[in-house]
Amino acid sequence: MELLHEEKVCCPYCNEVIVIVVDSEDLDQEYIEDCSVCCQPIRVQVTTNLNEELVVITYNENDA
């Protein structure tokens, strides 16, 4: 598996699709990345599904 992946995600603030670079070694971690369109802080969660495929979930900074 490649270490760095470009993933398309939807910003939870402006709903624009943006591309973020995800490190596959950061599995099961959360971090903050600013939206490249609206500059709002996005919570990014990186994990894998049952097929060992990378899954990237984005949240509003205030979501629990």
C-alpha cells in the first residue's frame, strides 16, 4: 500500500469537494486540516474498512 494518498472529500462547512493528502500510516487517528476553499478547520478521521481499504471521514470541528 502506498503511504500517501490523495483523497477527495466534502468540506462539512462549504460543501465543496476538496483534495487532501492522507498518510496511510495515520490509521485510526484524527487530525485537523483547513479547507482549501473556505479555510474552516475540518476534523479528518482516517481508518480502514473490512476490505482493508482506506476510509476518510470529515467532520465539522464542533461535531462530537
